[in-house]
Amino acid sequence: MKKATADFLIEMLEDDEPGIIDSYSGRGCHGEETVAVKLESDPFKAMAGVVSSIFATPHFDPDDYPGVDYKDFESMRSDQLGKGYVIY
């Protein structure tokens, strides 16, 4: 995931206290590193929160978030990290 996409997710996930992991290599990454977002809640609930935040933003315009690659959402994965989760 691109850093701009991670920043966008963090902005939309106000209630989750997310954090960024700059170099994460999860399942299926084959040793490659990517940016990830660390979560406290279930990633599916978190993504529902992102969608909810987008719909709640008056006049939401994707162009207001330059650098976000919305194709990152098509290939997004998640892992469980003990008590938390990560999406990448």
C-alpha cells in the first residue's frame, strides 16, 4: 500500500487509534516490504468505518486526497498481531 493510502485510512479511522508501519512484510508479500496500518479493531469493522466516514464527509472528493491509489483497496490484506491487526 502506498503511504498516501495509509495516511488516508488513518484520517478516516478516527476512533481506532491506528498507526503506520513503514516497512511490513506480511503473508503473501514474498519478502517485499510495504506500508501497513496497525489497528486495534477487526479490519472488516475498520473498513466499514472508512466507508462510513467517506459517506459522512460532505462533498467528499477523491481528488482532495492526491497520491491515494484507490487500487490499493482491491488488493488489501490483513493479518492478526496478537491483540491487534494490520492491513496492508
